[in-house]
Amino acid sequence: MAIVDKGLRVVLSPAIVPDRYVADPYEIVSDYEYIREYELSVLRSTVEDVDKAVTFGNIIDNATTGIKKQVNDLVSSDFDSSNTVDYSTELIDITSNVQRSKSNDFYSNIAMSYVCKVVVKIKTT
């Protein structure tokens, strides 16, 4: 059958979401059978843009490292595609992997990534 992404809903404080970001339509799977929580890393260098709204959109939509791509890969590996698998994703937190330290080593020794906490609701038929 198929694995169907019903969309991603951004559940973050409005202060964190860039003003000009426009979300894609989504449909939350309300009668889900499974719920999964993941912390996903998105490498900053692959999604960075001078426009914050574009960067945020890339974090979600990047075809190789974005949230949607990573979630689709995880759901595809966990569920048999001979069934219909519907899932929806909620982005509930975003931080970075860079923690302030007592030295300035972290500026050059760490590849900066956005750490995105998501909840995925899944239904199979």
C-alpha cells in the first residue's frame, strides 16, 4: 500500500518561529495507534540561509536532512509498507547541540546542529 505523510504541525512558542515562515497544510492523525518521540539533528550548514524564515523552512523540508525526511525514513523502516501507514508530525522543541563551555573551543571544534524534538502519531490500516 503506502506510507502517507499527513503533514507537520509546528507547536512552538510564536517567539521562536520566524515571522515570515508559512506552514504547509497538515492533518493530524487523531485516531493514532502508535506514538513516537524523536530527537533529530539537522546540520546547520545544510539548511542555513540569511533569511531566518528560509532557514526554519529548510530545517523542516530539506530533502536530505530535514525533519520530514528523517521522520519518513524512520517510519518507513519501522512499518511494513504493504499496509497503509498514515502519520503526522508535531515539532515541539528546537535547540542546538552547542553548549556554552568555559573555553572558546566549541566555536571551532563542533559542527553546529539544530536539535529538533518531534512527536509522531501513526495509524496503520
